[in-house]
Amino acid sequence: MTILAESHLQTETITALVMAAAVALIVLKPLAALGRWSILRWITEDMAARLKRLPAAWWITTPLLATLMCSVMLPQTNLNQSSNLIAMALFTGLLTGLLINLTRIDAACRLLPDPLTGLLVATGLTAHGLNLPPVDISLADGLIGCILGYSLLWLIALLFKKFRNIDAMGRGDFAMSAGLGAWLGWQSIPMAWMVASLAGILFALLGRKPQQVNNAETAVGTVSPRPLWDAEIPFGPALALGTIATWVHLG
């Protein structure tokens, strides 16, 4: 019986991993189309055409990420309850598809579509309502995380605007942070933001471009790198990395 039970658990584990990867792949293109459609008024036709294409790298990355995110939560899932296992794999695949699309769209045009950030919030709260992993995060934790994820990031952006006259972040960043809080709970927001901030600094360093500085005395232009605090980067990919890192930690 022990051998049969172990074989059953192995089969259930493999099934869950395959299902999560399959769901992520199935929703990848529809979510991409939904996100693109919702921002058409703010992007050029060339950008719309670019977003319509899904390079092979995304098709490869998506199932790999879904498999990773599902595997770390398997120890928190009752493998003997098929419905619980199926729901966990389904929601993990949806989460992966949302994070991938939010990352690629924000990286391309610095916009985070409302339908996708809204789905991020809705799926996170629904998952906790169904008592899906992470098991330490309750629905109340998710609700508080959603509120704090939005309001605290909004407050930080407001302070940047007031004291440095810089639009540090936009409404899409607040909404994605709310989704992050809905999935990870208010307790995990500091870790997710810390990882996101470090990733943002790294992106800024890698993407620094030289700027022309004119010397008034010699009338000769010199090139110097832009100050790090003036770097303009999309924050969505950094938030996605923070979410993934914290998800793995919670697993």
C-alpha cells in the first residue's frame, strides 16, 4: 500500500505541475490581447503591433515559471484532495500568466493595463477565499494587503511629487502593488517591495544612458551618465520579481 500511495502522490504532483504550466500557456495570449486592447488609446499602432507578437522567449519562460511557482506550494497542498490540487494549479497558472503579461507590457510601453491588475487583485482574493496556498495568508490578510499595497505606494509617489517634483510612479504601479498585496498578504509587502526596489535599482544601473552636458566656457559638449535618481524605468517588472521571490519564500 505504501508503494501505491507514493506512486499516487507522485502522479498527483506531476499532474499539478503540468496543469499549472498548461493553464499559464492557455491564458497567456488571451491576457495579452486583453491588456493590449485596454491601452490602445495610449499607444501607437507600431507599439500595438509589437505587443501583439509574443516572442518564443515568453512561451518558454511562462511554463517554466508556472512549474516553479506551483512546485514550491505543493507541500502546502493536500494532494489527496483532487479539487484542492486542481484549484491550486489553476490559480498558480493564472497568476503566472498575469505576471508575465504585466511585465512584458510595462517593459514595452510603461503602462500597466487596468483589466490585468484588476484580475491580479481578484484572483488573489479568490484564492484566499478558497483557502489555497500560501496557507499562512488568510482572506483578511489579502484584503489588508490589497489596501496597503495601493495606498502606501501612492503615498510614496505623493511624497516624491511634493518634495522632488518627480512623478515616480503611476496608477498602474499602485494597482499592481495592490494585487501583490492581495496574493501575498500585508505581512509580505515589505519583502516584496525590498526585492522590487533592488531589482529596480539594478534595472536603472543597467539602463543608464549618457546625457550631453555643455561646458559654457569651452562650448564643448561632454558626456556624463544620468544621475541614478533621474533614471526612468518601468516598475512593473520589478514588482513581478518581488512577487515571485516572496512567493518562493512563502513556499
